[in-house]
Amino acid sequence: MSDSLHSVTPHELALFSERIGRSLGERPLEIGVQEHRERVAALVREVGGATFYQLLALGPTATPEQVHEGYERVARLVHPSHAPYLGLEGREGVLEVLFERATAAYIILSHPGKRRDYDREIGPSGWHEGGTSKSRAEENRDRARNCFNRATAYAAKDEIHFAIEMLREATRIDPQAKYFVLLGDLQTRNHHWLRHAADSYARALEIGGPDPQVEEAMVRVRQRMADIAAGIAPRELEPAAAGNGSKPGQPPADDGRRRPAPPLRTTGFTRYEIEADGSPALPDDLPPEEK
């Protein structure tokens, strides 16, 4: 494959290794050692015949943001610092090769001119070669997972509208129960969204099957809707996975006093671990040639 001619300078490699190492220090990978080993082994098997696009699991029209995300997903997975954790002491070279190739892919695909030259090199046939090409379903799952992880990051900063938009996209691409649960949790933050929250919890139950916490959350949402219609302000809602000591299927206790219903207060939300393949993009202070 012609991209084997593209190399990374020691300075570039050191720069990216330091930044990914810092990223891992701030947000360690949340992945079991066995799965981590399997994913690294799969990359080792396929890296020799994969294009840069395939290595980063990107399509030919990938945006700069997707290139950033694809690089961080792979680089965080194969960073040489994982050698002790993976039992690769003395064999760090395996991770170093993978990290160097992923970095080369990023440098080429993130630079418009270099990317155009690379596209001409691989030609149309390059889109179908290599072992890492993914099915449409796999690509959709990755895209949805990225949206979900970005949503959790937005929610952690109380940027709820952005988080909800990301979750809507995730549920559209790859409907999963946990996506709908978090969407419902966030929608409960505004009384105008309560009906949507109930729908989200219902979809989570439809996809994932019975879940007492989700069922309880849906009961609380519906009770809140009834209370608002009656001018009663019940206690603050809690997210589906938080739990509040109530019995499954029962809404929180209410003192029954009638008073105007205030806007729904901000509550916590269900936090799901951010996986490696949904990490935010690299810092913006890259040297011009590396952007």
C-alpha cells in the first residue's frame, strides 16, 4: 500500500504521544483488559493492508472533526503507555508501530493538501481494500456511540440542548436502550419536554425489556405531568438510573399541598462511561502543518 511511504518525524511522534498520554491521564480508558487486547490484536492483523481511512474507521468524505475523533479513538487505544496493562512489557514495539501509523494517518488526513495527494495515491480501489473496512451497520454503531459520548460530555457541562441533539442523532442512527434512558433523563429537566421524556423511557423499555428503574422514572414523569396540569408542584424528579428509595412503580411521596408548579429543577443525569471512540478532538494548538 502506497501509504507505507508516509512517515512521521520523531518530533511529531513525541508531540502526539505526549498529548495522547496527557489525554489518557485525564480520562483513562474504560475498557477491560481482555477486550483491549482483542482490539489491539485486530489492529495488528489488519494494519498492514489498511488505508489510512480504514485504520481510523473513516469514510472518504470524513469531516475534519471526524478525523480528529477517529485518530483519538485509535491513538488512545494503542498508546505505548498501555504496554504494562496489556502484559506487553518488552514488546512495546507492537503498540509503537500502531501508534506511529495512526499518527501518520492523522497528519495526512487532517491536512487538506496532503489528503488530496493521498486520495490520488490510493485511487478508487483503495476504498474497498484492507481488512478493517466496516459494514454500514458497524459504521452506524460507531457514529451513534460517538454521538452518545459527546452527549455525556455536553451534559456534564450542563449544555443540555446540545446533549439532547446528540442523543437524538444517536437514537436515530442506532436505537439503543441506554441512549433513550439518558435522553429521557435530560428531557425531564424541562417541564415542556416531559411528554418527550415519557416517550424516550417507553422506547428504552421496548428495546431493552423490563427495567424497574426506567419504569419508575416513567411513572414519575407521568405523575409530574398530571400534577402540573392540576397546578401541584411535586418533588423534584430523579433520573431513571439514580434511584430515590421509592418502591418500583410508585412516584415519590407528595405532601398534597397545592401551589403553582415551578419550572422543573435541574437534576443529575445518568452518567455512562465515555469510551475511547467518543473522545473530544485534540487541542487546538497544533502546529499549522498538523491541523
